[in-house]
Amino acid sequence: VTAANPTLNTYVSVCPGGTATDVCSAASNINPFQYRSTPNMVIVKLGPDSAVKFYNNAGSVQMIADLLGWFVEGAPTGATYYPVTPTRVMTFQPVAAGQMYTMTLPNIPAGASAVAINLTAANPTTNTYVSACPGGTPITSCKSSSNINPYAGTNTPNMVILKIGTNGTVSFYNDQGLVQLMADVQGWYVDGISTAASYLPVTPTRVMAFQTVGAGQTYTLTLAGAPAGASAVALNVTSANQTALTYVSACPAGTAVVDCKASSNLNAYPGRHVANMVMVKLGTGNKVTFYNDKGTTQLIADVQGWYVN
């Protein structure tokens, strides 16, 4: 979902159709700043008649939505989710204006049909948009939707769930200027792995509010509401009131700090609230650890759903 041309700083919430407005507005998905088009990955439970509700808090905003896939009960071609500890698979790969870069994914499990990636657009030389597509997708089709809307000089991440294309490849298109792309694998959608999990969507629920995390520090959150058999959680995480340029990483509890901070989920700037979808494997005791690299930040987390064995 992209919040385009906001007339004021605001936040946008996405909920199942039929959700009361006061309940929908109690969680958030996107934190756009005035005049800045801002995307975020959204996994949302369907309401009655397959409806989805969008709430905007201030000013006016124009909403864009690109459909990436469905979670379907009993679908013969559906896949279950196999979460992993975040792993960086692409580092500062330059992609020029109007060009596409195709990478072969490493260590693809047998039966994988899609991958969950945190994609970061770093050091863009101009305002642009970046699209992610299955390998083999024609460039005209790939660029007809978007995943990230980076602004010049601003590192911008977004969560991407992406069908795997020809020979285990995925492709990335950049529209303007030069951008450097980074990708961290969060998990795989697979057939035939007994330890993989099905998705259980919920109405968005806030589980962490303005938790302060200092520079080089971690905070471990216990998800008391995790259902039995949960192996991973889909969270919308917001970094608020940060005092310095920083990045934030989310990892299964118990992950060594050196490994946790080797990948990232949010790239936060002072004076801006920045949100991103995070799909993270649960550690022992249904715990997730957050690492902040610089300054102090206050973290907010809203549960969107669970992956349950």
C-alpha cells in the first residue's frame, strides 16, 4: 500500500472491512510525511464481502494498492511459511535508471514458490520508485507496480513477498537515477515441509508502544498472545522519535547481536516516524528481539497475524 501526496503529516491504518473506526485507528501501517509518497507492506485479514478498510488520520491522502497474493484455506497450490533467521543475500547492488537487476536466490529450500524479503533502497541519487518481480517478468509488467518510493539521499526499506521466478531468480527495477539495493531473506513459502506454518490473520493489535531502545542496545518483547504452535509473527513496526540516523533489526530472541544487526528492517531518520512490515521467526518463549544501531528510538509494534504449525 502506498500513501501518495499527503497534505499533512499523518498515519494510515489498514483493517478488515467492518472494523470499527476507533479500533482500526488504534494501530497503524504507514507514517507518511507531508508531500512524501510512502509505501508499506500490508498483510490484512479480509472482512465481510472480502472488504478491506483504510483509515487516514490527518489531511488528505491518495491511496495506491498493489496485490501481491492471497492466503487461502484449502487452495491446492497454496504454500506454507518457513521462517528463518534474517539473512542478507544482496548488498549495495547498483541499479541504474530504467534498468532491471536479476539475482539468483541462494539456499532455496525444496518446494519453495515464494520468498519474504526485506528490501532496502540505499543512496538514491534522485526521487524514484523500485519494483520487485519474479525473475523472467518483462520489464513493462514489472514496473507497472511498485514496492519502494525512495527520496534522494534517503535509505528506504520495505517488506516484499515475492513469487520466485525462472531458475530461482527474482528481479528488481529502478525507475530514476541510481540506487543501491540490499535484500534480507526473512523466510520462504514452501510445499511439503512439515515444520512450515499456515497464516492466521487477526485484527491489528498493538503489543508494544513507544519502547525506548538506546544506541547499540537490544530490547526483547514477549508476545503473550501468541497462539499455540506459532512459529513466526507478522508485525507492523514503527520507529518513532529517533535522535539520530539509525537502522533497526528484528530477530528471533536468542539470536547473537552480531548476527541480528547484520540485517535490517527499518532505516529511521530524526524527526520522522518510519514504519515497516516485519515477519520474524519467534524465539524461545514466543520472544522477538529488536536492535537499534544509533541514538535512541522508541519502537511501536502492531500484530497483523501469526504463522502457526
